[in-house]
Amino acid sequence: MDERGFLAPETPEAAADQYRELGPAAQTVTRETAKAMEFDREEYRERVTSDVVETARDALFASLLEVSVGTYAEFESFCEDNPDLDVYENGSTEVENAVWHVVPFEDAVVAATYQNEPEAAMGTLRRIAHGKFYSDVV
């Protein structure tokens, strides 16, 4: 099993704090992306709205969530060792691998299964976790 990412907030307040700390990074990424796209000042003001920067912050937060990467058997073992967690599983149980993220303040683990593409599975899992558990608290 392997761990990727580093955001693993224990409480809704910690999630909100970590999300807030990503604000300047989201602004910088958005500004530098617009610069690389050669936006002039007028186009920048018109197109780079607060919604655009917030979307960047959402994507940054989700992409930094801590994820366990392992076999489906390792995920099943994790669930057996943590029977108090509600399990939100996405994908097929007929594949060999899984990625999962624990949301302590919800007593939950959210997972996605995959056969060959761990990066795609992590991206899917992180979007699901953000949408289901974090978007209301950040």
C-alpha cells in the first residue's frame, strides 16, 4: 500500500483552514495560467472571475487529499480493521485495485476501484470525496 497527497483534515474546521490557506496559491495559478494564455488586462478582468479562482482552489484542495493506493484486498482489510467507518465505494468489486480516503469527521471512507490506471482513479476519488464530504464545510 502507498500513500499519496497530504491533506487529511481531522475536523471540518481543519478542512476549512486548509482550504482557506490554498486561496493565494489558487490566485497565483490562475494568474500565471492566464498570463501563459496571453490574456491582456481587459480579458483577464473579464474572464478571470472569483468563480474561476474558487474552482482552482477546489481543484487544488481535492488534488492534495491524502489517498491510500493498494489492492482491493488491502482495502477490504482496511474496512475490516475499521468497522466503525461508513464505506462509500465507487466502481466494480471485480477489479484488483482500490484507492481510498478517510474523512474522520464523517466517520467515513470513500473509495474507487480500478484495474490499470491509479492516477485516474485517484482523480475520480478526490473529486467524489470533495463533492460529497468537503464542499459543504470549506
